[in-house]
Amino acid sequence: MRTLALSASLVVLLGIAEATTSTAPEAAENWPGFRGVDARGVAEGSAPLTWNVPESRHVKWRTAVAGLGHSSPIVWGDLVCVTSAISGTPNPELKVGLYGDITSVQDATSHRFVVMCFDRVTGKLRWEQTAHTGVPRVKRHPKSTHASSTLATDGRRIVAFFGSEGLYAYDLDGRLLWKKDFGMLDSGFFMVPDAQWGFASSPVIHEGRVIVQADVQQGSFVGAFDVETGNELWRTPRSDVPTWSTPAIVVDENRAQVVVNGFKHIGGYDLASGKPLWQMAGGGDIPVPTPILAHGLIFITNAHGRLAPIYAIRPTATGDISLKASETSNAHVVWSYLRDGGYMQTPLVYGDLLYVCRDNGVLSVFDARTGERHYQSRLGDGKTGFSASPVAAAGRVYFTSEDGDVYVVKAGSTFELLSTNPLGEVAMATPAITRGTFYFRTRNHLVAVGE
């Protein structure tokens, strides 16, 4: 049994939607949610090639962050923001690497669930708000945290999701605007319900709506809420195993839809009403990567159990589009692989290529339109895990290992490793990148790296 590594990077893990988080023009200079603008994971302009955090080389600042959190940093204007869960235990357990363990961490101390925003230039804390204080309603996996969902912002509000501890909206000065309690959202292994692993799906903001996906042991749903008031706009029940994926918004000339990962129900829902549009079943039974849109195709991948598929799906899909046993494509699925999908990481489309990295560091690169495989290679020594999702800039793709080494690969159809850069700490969160600077969330710090 492979371990579940939950992060917002997991939460990470397929997230390039061509119309997702914010439509504001200034969003291009920011990183407003999981995987940045429209969740593409791609930044314009320059980016550092080499750095060394332990040696303070190309480090702009490094700030301590209390507690544990796998949520990715978001950036808006002069703010860099993250969430954290601060336990009453001095050194809470966090076990990374390639191992199999379904048990939960036993920590019944009171936790503070906090949102923190730092100065983008100096790294100094600008404000901190405690969303909730109490013993977590649901336990977490040793590789997970109680703050694994990445924040989302539209430039006016910041939305935080702490699973069973609620959904919260703040203004950019840290004032609480509204909150919602969904009750217990119990994420864990569906075959062993007592194995609780913690919540990780991140909220998405689109045109005045907050979209959330809550696939849990009981009472699963996908829903839309008014970003100004928190009022429910629609909520559609789902029948699936627990899922740690962030939803994607897919908008084209035909329709706007919410696309979600799943095991029993991968599918699309009408953005305005929540009405189901299409669905498919089958794949990995621990779905984590976020669906992504590029070149007119929706890419879905997941893993664990019998299969680890990659699906390239037309956004015009309707009804049940599940592949039959002998099929690799049909009228709605353009191409697929059944055993090459990622477990933890959301893949990346950069240029014409789809990058899919498995949690053991095996990287496969495909032509996004046709599915032709260009190469397969390994990052690292095969002994370290990879949970953070890749990002790209300046003709390079950046992969962060759980051990805190960032592998820089030249973008293209042949493999070329350009550099390996240490962060000096465990790193599970997907980095943010804007204005030529990376913002890494490690176990105990927030780090700004740039030349």
C-alpha cells in the first residue's frame, strides 16, 4: 500500500485550467491560488536556474512559519500568504518518503488553524488570523497536515478551507468577512474507514463564486458559494471515495463547467447550476491530481490500486464517457494511458508538452495533443518521494522533491537536467513563482529565491 501524501500541491496535483481563478488583468503579475493564474503552473519572464538555501545563495529572505502546512503560497500584490495548523505538540510527526502506512497520527491536542500573510519583498509577517482553535475533528496521515488546502484570492478576498474546521473569507487586511461550517469532512482510506488522512482539496474562485469539492466518507458534494457573502448558490451530492483533488473551471464558447477528479465519478458539472454534464469511472482509487485544460483537452490523471491512468478528454463530453475494457479512446476520450498516471503531482502542460511525474520521480513527457510519448526518465535516486506539483518558467520545468531538492529540467522533447538546488528542509508544497522569484513553503519556513 502506497502512502498518501497530502499537500496543496496535492491537492495538488493536475491544475492547468485555461479559465479558473481570476480574470483580473493584474492577475498575470500574481499567483492567486493553487498553481497560480488559472492554475496553469506557468510564470512569464525570468526565473532563477541555481540557488542554495543552506548556503544563502540567491536567497532573498527566509522566514520561520509556525506549525505544519502543505498549502502552497499564494501571491497578490505585496502579500505572500499561507495557512498552517499549529499543534499543542512541540514537534508534531511528519514522515515523508516512499513507504506504505495507512495509520493516522494520534494528536488530540488543541490546534490553531491560521492564515498568515507576509511582505513579498522583506518576508516580514504583515498579519495573522486564527480561523479556528480546537482539537481537529479528523485525524491526519503522518505525511499530511491539517493545513493542506491552498488559499485562493480574487484580489479583494482571500478564501481559506480547513476541511472539517470550515471555510473562511478574509479581506486583504485580514478582516474576517464570513465563514461556513460543513460539519465533519472525513477524508481517509475508503477500504479502512478508521484510517483518517486529512482534507486537502483547495477552493477555487471564479467570477464571484467559490467552488469547493468535498469527496469524503459520507456526505460528499461539489458546491458553489457567493464569494462576497458565503451564501450557497448550489450543492450537488457526489457518490465517490474520498478525493484530495482541487476542482478546475473549464470555460469555452459552448459552456462553463466545473471539472473534478474521482474514482467512481470523474466528471463535469454546469458552473451555473451544478447539473452533471458528463462522467466516467475507473482509474486510481486515491484521486489527488487536479484536472487541467490545455490545447482544447481536459487532462485527468490519478493512481493507486489497479490502474494509474492518464485521460485526454474533449470539453464537449456528455453522458457516460467511460472507456470499455479494450479501449484507449472513444468519441470523447482522445487518448489515454492506463498505467502512466501520477499519484500525488498535478501534471503540467508547457508549450506543446504534457509533463507527468510519479511520486517516485519517474518523469514521462508526452505530446499533449496526440499522446505520443517523447521520453521517460528519472529524477533523483529513486529513494525520495515527489509530492509537490511542477511549475515552469523561462523554458524550464521545476520539480521539488520531498527531501527539499529542486530539479530543473530543460523544457523540450528530450531530457536534460540543468541543475539540482537544495532548500535544506522537507518540502511538500507546490511553489509559487512571480516577478522572477520563487516562494517555497518548507516544513518550517517560507523562502524567497531569486537572482
